Amino acid sequence: MKVHALLASAVLLASPAVFAQNDLCQTNLQEIDDNMATSTATLGEPAKSKVEEYVQQARQAQQSGDTEACIAHSTKALQELKGPGSSGSGGTAGSGSGGGN
């Protein structure tokens, strides 16, 4: 009886982490879908092709049950959509007022 209780506890403790990863994968793909309509108009061709490739890889990974790969590919697509420097500190380099002289 104790073995069953221990096993049930382990399953319940591990399940939220699995669901959180699945949610992140799905959330990333939804965010990409939401941004594609507006971003593709301003996105240049090399970047647009990369985004489409990452999305395709993420969806394939999701269908095959590889949540980590889905998250990795969808995160890359989001970074590409947000433009250069999006994975950095969030600051905008070169946009200061420049009072050096």
C-alpha cells in the first residue's frame, strides 16, 4: 500500500512540470501566430524564412511529443520575430541622446 501511495505522490509531483512545458510550447506557438500577421509585413526575407522554418520544426516536434525541441524552435522563431538584440538585455543600443561633446 505504501508503494502505491509513494508512486502516486511521485506522479502528481512530476506532472505539473510536464504540463508547464507543454503550455510553454503551445504559448510560444500561439504568440508566433498572433505576431505573424503584423511582423511579416516588416520582416525581411532571410528572417521571414527562418521564422517559418523554426515554426515548422516546432510544430513537428510538438506532434512527435518532443516538448523541449518545440520550446527551443519556437523560442528561436519568437526571437527572430522580435528582431536583432531581442535575446539580450532588452536595452536599445545606440538610441541614447549622445551628449558626449
